[in-house]
Amino acid sequence: MHEDVYAVKDLTMNLLHQTPMTLVVRGKVDSERYSDSGPSVRYTAVRAAQHSFAEHNESLLKQLTAYGEQVDGNTNA
């Protein structure tokens, strides 16, 4: 393993590219760097975690349920 560092790096990168991840990304306008299309935006990954499809589905169901309750509440008024 110590002799073939590139093989270990390639194996690690392949595993990371195949692993679903949840990223929290923060964007910030960089006022010092401008181009013809406007100011540049700097993106920073704040948090990374392995993606859980079950937790994501639960979150979506809660949001849809809350949205349905809001729509039902507005039609009864």
C-alpha cells in the first residue's frame, strides 16, 4: 500500500464518486472579483454526510403534508 500511493488514491476517489452524499453549500458574492458577467460567487461546502434516502423521503413527506394542510386551511376560509 505504501509503494503504490496512486492506486490507493484512485481507489479512494472511485469509492467517493460512487457514494451518495448530502452537501450543505454556502455561496458568497466576492465583491473584489468581477468579470464581464458580473461579480463572482464563491461556494464553500460547509458540511458533508452520507446521504440517507429514508431520512430524505421522511423530510419530503413532512413538507408535503404541511403544504397540504396549508392548502386545506386556505380553502375553508
